[in-house]
Amino acid sequence: MSKRDLTIFFMLALLWSMSFVLYRVGVPEFGAVVFACLRMLFAGLTMVVFLLLNPASRQGIRAHYKMLTIIGVLSTAVPFMLFAFAAQSINAGVLAVLNASVPVMSGFIASMFFNEKLSKKQVMGLLIGIAGVAILMSDRLFAGASNNTDFMSSILPLGYALLGGAGRGTPSARI
């Protein structure tokens, strides 16, 4: 791995992880819906810059705009919204690790809905990933959680985050 590749890798890791910290800061300030919309707006503006630089991309978008719209809504807009709602109750570390369920969701979705055959190692990896996510469902990992926390108010944000992970994992299940 070259120094350039390593630098890009660490920059992407930093940017990726910061998004979960920003959820915890931005969602209380703006609300879940507005924060998710702002995140999509900034992502969209960034994508426009790349589109302006590459004419072939513009042609591809014109040719496939309907499918790209569906994928964008289901794998980006809805998951961003679900993660924003989850960020109201889950601390950033747990939210980031729950987002790590995306590969688990991709493997499960590919296996169940696209008839992809998983090797024994892949199945074992999925089971370990599911066990890891199950461990995270402990109330003691919630920021500000108390012993009197209602079960549904604790489990619902986890469901939002996992559903968001499933949404983000669906397109990659076929790649």
C-alpha cells in the first residue's frame, strides 16, 4: 500500500467516523429530519462538483436516473433519516458500531433475496457480526440511560439504526 493510499484510507476513516459525532451534535440542534436533509444537501453538492468534472458521469445519470433515484432514496435518504432519529437516543460510538452492521446486512440480504451462496467462513462472519450487534443492545451503552428506561424507547432507536444499515446494505448486496 502506497503512502497516498494510506493517507486516503485514514482521511476517509476520519471523515466517516466524524459523521457519527456530528449526528450527536447536529440532531439536537436542528432536529432529525432537518439534519438528515442538510447531510443529503451537502453530499449532493459534493456530487455535483464531481459530475461537473466528468462528462461520462452525466451521461450515465441521464441514462439511469430513475433507478439511481430509487437507490438514492432507499440506500441514502431513508438510512440517513433513520440514523438521525436513532442519534437522538444512542451515543455516537454505539451508532457507529451499529452502522458496522452494513456488511452483515449485505451478506444476509444477498443470501436471502439474491440467492448468493455464502461460504462457511462468510456465514461464521455473519454470525459473529450479529452476535456483536446483539451485545451492543445493552441499556448500559446508551448515553444517559437509566434503570427506569422503557424497553420500547430503548429498543426503537436500535431498530432505526439497524434498519438504516439494512437500507445501506441492500445495493451493495448485489455488487
